[in-house]
Amino acid sequence: MSRARRAAALLAASGLLAAAGRAAEGSSPARDPRPNVVIVLTDDQPWWTIPHDPPPMPWLQARLEDPADHWVRFPLAFVNVPLCCPSRASLLTGRYAHRTGVLTNRDGARLDERDTIAVRLRDAGYHTGYVGKYLNGYPFGRGPYVPPGWDRWTAKWQGSGATVYLDHVLIEDGLAVRHGSSPGDYLTDVLASRAVRFVREAPRDRPFLLVFAPTAPHAPWMPAPRHEGTFLAADFPDPPSFDLADVGDGPGWVRALPRLPDPGGLRAVRRDAAEALLAVDEAVRAIVEALRARGDLERTAIFVLTDNGAAFGEHRWVGKGCPYDECARIPFLVRLPGARPGARPDLASVVDVAPTVAELAGVPLPGADGRSLLPALEGRPAPPRPGVLLEWAGDPTIPAWWAVRTPSSLYVEYATGERERYDLRRDPWALRNLAGRDPAADRSLAALLRSLRG
């Protein structure tokens, strides 16, 4: 049996394609039985934002809590590199950053755009669309081009940090369109309208792939005007790692960080980021309702995740690039019709998205470093996964590092020769570095890290 037929049979058995193979009324051609795929990719969303009380994504959180719906959550999900551009390249390819060549936010032009999951699905008959932020630096001085693999294209011209929410330029199917600073130009809403239009206009005789990639909740953390002040009186408590007084056993780069000069300001920023997610939540709801309106919700797999986390003062750090959960752990949700809802204990990584989509579509994805999450989504046995690989190429503040994250441990090796090991069962906020205190435990995790690096 071919891979495509095997995937279709698997999905039909799970209930996703109950109507597969039925011809449309009249003379319309038979509908392709493969599922649609929607990927929602936010920008710098902390892992703790969903689920959370109060909820920054109330509609989506309510779906997670509905036993009649089919949303699955992976609490132990991570990126390969806690940085936007490398993570996005890994999502599109299923490969680690050291294999895509996209190691920093300046490397987007190095991605081989001829070999992405979009190219493979389009070649296999999918209708494809991208809406939102692409790779940092796009269009890389090439003019308003559309990368291979995309039938419809609405991507943000990189621009400065001032263009993250307003005053942006969108490249729409090869044409540069400028937007201003009025409330109607709020980027999340503009992109949501394009995503909904894609769903409404997609051909009905073949499946589609849609990537919806809003810039929220990236700095400068600007909520939509209608959401400003929503969480002004809400409680977003400081985690135990916030503005640490004692970082004595941490690596040199952490020890060199000063205490936070404005903890109160960071708490306000945390609330602003949560408010910026409210428009994303509305956008996801609008996309789901558009799928429902065209009768496609129960034949569509939906992924919701982010490109990396963000630290708001944890370990004295503000930003990304750190190996700790604040930077590397992400929210990761999947709606798969027929799946048993709830949380899964399996480790997941951003490099797993492309292999999972490839199996859903029945297309090959040779050379992928990730693995399909379909067994976990469908409650089937999966090969053991002792850990996931994290990496960082280094910058002026944080030296290069490699790390492995297991369900219960974090182990880090720095280019400086320093190491970190945390027992996250007893120390979930990574406050006590145990490297060197148990050589056997260090050796075991170092061996696992070497095996993952290849």
C-alpha cells in the first residue's frame, strides 16, 4: 500500500475522513479524501499562556476544556532554537537548525525554500496559502517575491520593530501593499481577514494547507485597541525564577546579569503580551468558524503553537535565547477530528510539525529530524523518546550552547565549557544547578545529547 493510501486509511479509521471518496452532487469531481491542514504560528508566546487564569486565549482555552471537542495539548513541547527565524525554518522543514543552516535571525535567506512542507504538499495536489510573518529579513533584498510552494501569499515585509502591529507593508501575491496606523490596520486583524478569505475561497475539490502567522504577542506587546486594559486588574504572579537574588551556581552569562531595574514595568509588559493574544484568539475562532461554515471542520487538522517562548525577568533575563523553559518551552495544541481530547505526556518539538503534516497528507519527507505525532494524537503506541534537542548559536550575551530536555531534566553544555543540569521534578523553575554533583547523571545526559546531535 502506498504511503498516501496508508495515511488515508489511517485517518478514515480514526473518523477524520468518514466521507472520503464520495463524489460531489451533479458532475463535480470526487473530493480528495486527504485532510486540510491549518497551522497557527504565533510570535514569542510564553508557554504558560494557555491554559491560564485569567485566559489570554479564552475561546481556545474553552475548547481545550470541552470533552466533546477534539483538542489535544502537549504540555512538554519545545523549540529546537529559542529564536524566531531558526524555529520557523525548522517548522517548515522538520529539520534542526544546524541542518537548515538558519541559525540566527540573520540567516533566513539561507533556507532552501525549494524543499519545504509547502512544496511537497503543493506538488502532491494541495492548495497552499501563507498569511503573516515569514522568516526574519524577508524579502531579503529580492523584492516582493513569493517563495516556492505557495499558491496564495500574504507575508509581512520585515520592517523595523515599529511595524510589528501597525504601519506595516504586506506582500500580497507579489504586490507590496502599505497599511497605516488606524485601528483597522491592526496587523493581527488584517491577517485574520486574509486567512478567513483563504479558507472561504479555497477550492473544494482538493485539500489545502494554510499557515496563519500573526506577529502577536511579540514586542512591543501592543494589544488591539478594543482589548487595551483587559488585564489591568488581573493577577499574573511572578514565577519563582523572577529577578533572582542569588544566581551563584548559574553559568557566567547569568551571573553577569544585573538585578532587574524595573520589575514593575516587566509585570505590565507581561499583561500587555497577554492582551495582545486576545486578538489572536479571536482570529483562531474566526478561522474555525469559516471551516465550519464550508463543512470542512471535521476534515481539517489544526495546529496552534509558537516559534519560541519569551522571558520576562526569569533568571534576570528579558528576551529569548536561553535554554530554560521560559525561552525554549512552547504552547502546542492540535485539533484532530476523532482524537481523544486532553493532555498528552509525550515530548514534542517544533521539528515534529512537518513530519506530522506529511503523514496526514500521505507525502514523503526524507531527511526530517522530527517525528510524526499522529500516534500520540490517536492514542497509539509510539517509539520511546528520551529527550529533545535544543541548540543556540550564541550572541554577545549568551554563549553558544547545546542542550537536551527530557520530561524531568534539563542538561546544557556551553561553548565556554560550563554545564548545567536541573532535576525539574524537584526544581521545576531551574533554580539549582546540579552539574558536577552526580557524575553518573551528568554522563547519562551528556551521552543522550551526543546521540541527538548526531
